[in-house]
Amino acid sequence: MKKQRFRFKILALVVFGLFALLAFYGGYSVLTYGDRWFASSHNGRVRQQKQTVAAGSILDRDGTVLASNAADGTRVYAENPAVRRAMVHVVGDRDGRVSNSVESFHASYLYGFRTSLWERVRLLLSGGERVGDTVRLTLSADLCTRLTSAFERHGVRTGAAVVMDWQTGEILAMVSLPSFDPMDAEAELPAGARYNRATQTLLNPGAAFAPVAAACGPLTPEALQAAAEAFGYNDNFLFSDLVVENSVYPTDRDAGMLAQRAAGTDGVRATPLHLCMTACAAANGGQMMTPRLILSVAAPDGKTRHTPLPTVYRTAFRAEQMDTVRACFTEDGLTGIASDTCYLGYLPDIGRPWAVCVAVWDGTDARIPAAVAEEALAQQNINSAGGSRNSADRGE
């Protein structure tokens, strides 16, 4: 009898432990993946909320309206068609053709899910219309348009570009080709136009992997894998502002493929955004900042609801390795690395702390990615507090 009671106690403890583990995992999953689940097209709460709440506006860092509501409640996008096409993969469209855009991934702000109980009570008493929050992005519409125009001038039909502030992690520009106009719902989309190649498409970095190889010290399979993972390869990217495909470095430690992997080929794959983060780390003494897409969020009454702060995502290499890593970049206007498919670079000027990655999938001239980067950034200046202007506007 005593043995039976003891067994029941053990069984009860095991069951309790399993329930505790399940509860812990559930809480961890909600905290870690909650935003991604919330943004799913299968979320019935969002679909229902859209029927009763007027979506908030989306602005660029200068205050340019990227998405708003017409008088009849229809979702409309930037007045300038060039801006609409340049930014559709980030902003999104009313038909949901672009996944993980601001329209879907930040629906919790745009459709009022972050509204406090007091705000809802006050709105109920006043009888006013429920309106979502205004989301202001770190992006510059002008810079995005300049990058898209530079691609088009060079005949590029399939490409992507990312510009980041290497001190803060703010994404200043992010474009993807082919693109489309979100206001033209009837148009037939080009193949691949739904995808944001800057965050969803992996490519062999080639020479753009050189900073990682330089940081590994003596070249061994173990050291190169460790260096790649220090830069974020094989990590599960769970950034709060955007969804990014995970970059890959082979884990079989095959010594016979060491040279190819050090050259950024043979299974080494990364997104243009992650490659841009690599340039940020090189410029920032090894500190790789968390990429930020949200500059601020304002409640319908204009009060600031959320202002993200810069955070360090990881330290990619030690301070004493900085000169070795930076030696991979050549100085010619931009400090950069050119490969057959992409260009990776940064501006060392503390007044314009920018890093850039330009990737081209259909180009035949290896000089095109560098030319696109230099043309788009040559005359541009972006204020850290918001506001962009050309050098000519400053009288330089």
C-alpha cells in the first residue's frame, strides 16, 4: 500500500512537472513569437478589428504619408507613384499581397490593439470613431526612391538594397525589385514581386563574407564557423520590428570545403539586410546593432506611445580585430567590398554613419551594385532626428 502511494506521488510530480514545463513553453512562445502569430493572415481578431477601427497612418522619418485612409475609409498610399513602388515591400498593400509588411506585422499598433482601457473608456464616452496609432518609420522615402531609380538606370530588374545607420541600427532605406504599385489592384504582378528580397531572399555573399573570415584568426573549420555564428549566421532572427530570414553557415565542419566557405560560397547564405548588418559591425568596432524599422508610435491624440531605443544585437568581433576586419574594405568614396552579385560598404564619416548592401540577381556587370550604392548615397544626408535633404539644399 505504501509503495502504491509512493508511486502515485511520483506520478503526480511527473504530471505536475509536465504541466509546469508546458506552461513555461507557452509563455516563452507567446513572448518570443507572439508578434508573428498576431500578424498572421489567419488571425480572426485582426480581421474583426479592421471592421470597427480606422487604421492609423504610416509615415516615413520626414513625415511623408506612406499609408492613410481616404474619406470613404479605403486604404490609400503615398501620392507619388515612385514612392509607392519603392516602399511597397516595407509598407505593404491593402490586399495583403506582401507578407510581413508594416501593414500586417504592426497591425497591433495600426488597429488600436495597444490602446489602454482608459483610452477606450474615454472614446466610448465621447462617441468618437476608433482610430489606430500612427506609425513613423526610420525609412526615408526619398532615399528609397533614389535607390530604385539607380537600379532602373542600370537596367536591373531583380535586386535589393538596404541602408542602415551603423550607430543606431535604424534602417534608412530598404527596397526590392521587381516591385508594383499598391494602388493598382488589377495589375498582374511580375514574378517575385510579392517578396521583399532584402529580408527574405538568401544569396551567397562571396567577397562580402570577407569580414567574417578576417575575424576568425587562424583559418580552421571550427574557427570559421565560430566567427560566422558570432556575426549572426545560424541564429534565429527574432527582431521586434521586422521579419528576417535566417542566414546559414554549414555546420558539418568539412575541411575540404574550408576555402570555398571562407570565400562566401558552398552553402554560406545571407540576406542583404544581414550583410548590411555585417558592414555596420565593421564600421562600429564590432558592435552589431539590432535593426530598427520603427522610429516612433503616436496615439490618436498625438501623444507618443512608443519610442524604441538603440540596442546592441551582438558583438561580432573583438576590438583588437577591428583593423584586420576593416582592411577587407577598400576606400573609394564608400568604404566597400564588391563581389559579382553584391556590394557591401559603409561611410566612416561620423556625421553620416551609414552602411549599405546592394544585391543584384540579374546583372552581368559586377560594377553595377557599387554604382547603385554610390549614386544613391552621393548627395544624400539624413538627420538623425528625422528629415532628409540633398547636399544642394544645404548649399554645399
